[in-house]
Amino acid sequence: MSRFRYIFLGLVLGGMTAWAGSNVSILAEVSAALGVNDAIKQILHIGDTDGLEATEHTVRDIDGTTSALDVGTLSVTVDGDFAITGSMDELQFTTGLVAPDHSEGLIFYDDTEKCLAYYNNRSDVTHQAGRELWTRATNKTGSTITNGTLVYVSGAQGNRPTMAPAKADAPATARILAMATEEILDNMTGEFTTFGGVHDLNTSADTAGTAVYLSASVAGVWTSTAPLEPNFPIFVGTVTRQNANDGIIELSLGPTDVVSHMVIQSIAINDSLNVAGDVTYTGGGGIMFGHMYMDGDFTTTIGNADPTEVDTGLVAGNLHRISFPDDHYLTVPVDGHYAIAWNMSFSLTSAAGQPQIHAGVMIDGVGLDEDGEGHRSILTANDVGSMGANTILDLSANEQISIFVQNLTNTTDVVVGHLNVTLWMMGGT
């Protein structure tokens, strides 16, 4: 039962219109055949009116005849259709009641959520006014969209959008719009929450206050770990209740564009770039680099005056995206400008002829002439040579970088004692 308090209220009842300025109750439709006084007796069921202040009101019959009626403050139940015209100050709903059975179009006071609520044609959902916002869309995925599934707009059917499970690994699917607030079968239309609390979720793994994000690995799922580049860290909302069956996530969906989340796949700068502050690399980003080294004596057999690759004895040092697939070379993952620095110490089994030893960089087994090359002459048998060099190279993806030694004087073998090679990316091509 609802109580109506108003300034001026017109009640249209079959063949009679009653104008009153107090609270009234209508129990049945009144027949136009009744006279005014009999009609009032039928309409107004007044109990104990002691202590009520009576005021004068005018009742007008269907033929235009008016008469005075003294009533006090009344309370009545409306059973049937009626219309209200004029203005109304307040509308008081009864509190403390259990939620009523579903009936499309029913409005009531939700005593649990402490707000007005209403039912639409979907019997498994209740809309709490002021607590949440919904949008209606169609499932055209070929399978059921379950309650709590995060979705993006995948297309349209008529004047309604279609939804599909969102995923944070691509720009198109990362543009999340809502979370399903019910189970929606394929080819069916249902409700999706864009703002507010979504109930009946399994949040057993997350305590209240945990921030959740769109998953980059499983479509439609949330995660408490923000995805890393090159995925998109799309913030979904906050867990407000931890429970395996009745968990709640309070949605706070914001912009989901690439720039909005500071995940930039690539950027071209045609002028100077000034950074006021520190630059921090996260995830798989940052400067590519690789290091390999030798700690021990390994003999490189010299067969002729051509460059001979140091093809054994090296081990991997620190690596980031540049790989060390074998025991003597580094491989770059992408095209670009790369810097390389190397140094070695070596000796010869014989200093006869005072050999001239060169060393330098090889790309895919081909020695570079002059570019990044070092030179040293061995004067005596006890002479231990050392040399090093650095250079910047244009390398293509998957090219192999190694070091060679070269005896320009004779075929005396070169014993490499120590070797360090560091390679890092300077920029794109």
C-alpha cells in the first residue's frame, strides 16, 4: 500500500470526479448511477476520525452539481486503475518490506539497497534506481553470455548494439562498455551494467577493495593483475564484497582508448623530445641488449689469412630481447641501429715473423672490414695482446653477430684468453 500526500489531486473514477486536498483511499470503482453522497460513502472508508482536523472540500458530480464534504486526513488502498491529475508534493513508499514477486512495471522500495527499485520484463534482474545504469543489447556470439562477463560492442542488430566478451590484447576488443548483469542466451536481448554494482559474482579470490582489470588472456574475464604492454591495462572497477556466490564488483568504467591508458604501440617524433623527469620501462619494453663473454683459453685454428670466427667457448651474459642461441653469437629480434663494443686478450704459440693480428665483427659469418675492427702486432713469444673496438651497425632481424680473428702474417693459431661482446639497440631503421 502506498500513501499519497498532495496539494491538489483529481481522482477519475468511472462516472465521477472527486476533488480533494487531503489523503484519500479508493477501494473500488464507483458507479455513475450513485448519487454524490452515496458515492462518497462507497469511496471513503473512514475509521476512527477522532482528533482529525476537518476541512471543507468540494465534491463535483458528473452532471456538474457540487456539494461540500468535511473530511480529515484519510488513508486508503487503491485497488484497480486510476488516474492522477494536478501536482503532487510527495509520494511515500512503504519501507521494511520483502521484495515483491516479479511483475513487469512494478516499482517498490528496496529495503536492502535502501533505494527505489523496479522490474522490467526480465524476471531475474532488479534495477536499483540511482545505484546503477543499464544498457540493453543483444547476444550474437553463438553461445551464452554469463552474468559478470565483460563485453564490448561487436556490432548492431536493428536499433540495438550487439555485445561480445571483451579482451585486453587488441584495441577493438579492449574497448569495454559494460558487464552482463544476467545470463543472456544466444540471439537473446538482455541487460548490461555500465555503472554501479553487479551482484551474484564469484569474488572469492579478491578481498574488498581489490582493483580489477580486463583480462588479456581470457575473453570476458576480470583479473586483479593489470595486463602489461603490449596489452591494455583497462580498469574495470573495485570488489566491494568477497564471496563465492554473492560477490559484488562496483563498476567504474572509463575511457578505453589506447592513449587514455598510456599504452602506445608506436610513436613517430619528427622533432626534439624533451622529458622532464625519469623514463621508466616496464614489462617487455626498454632498451634491447645482449652480452656474451669468454673466460678461459680457447684456440682459434688459423688456416689462412681470411677472418676466422671465434666459434666456441662463449657463454651468455645479461640478455634482454637479444638472444644467444649458440655458443658464439648474438641474434637481434628486429631491424634497427645497434651499437656493439668488444674487447679481447690473446696470445700466439709462436711469435715468428711478428704476426699482425686483426679482430673485428662478423655478421652472419662475414667479417666487416675496418668497421669495428682492432689491430695488434705480436713481437715476442711471451707477448700477450689485447685489443677492442666499437661501432654502430644497421642490422636486420635475426642477423647473427660474432667476432673474428685474423692472422695477416702466417697461419699460427690464435689463443683467445678473454673476450667480451656487448650489443644494444640505439634506435629503429
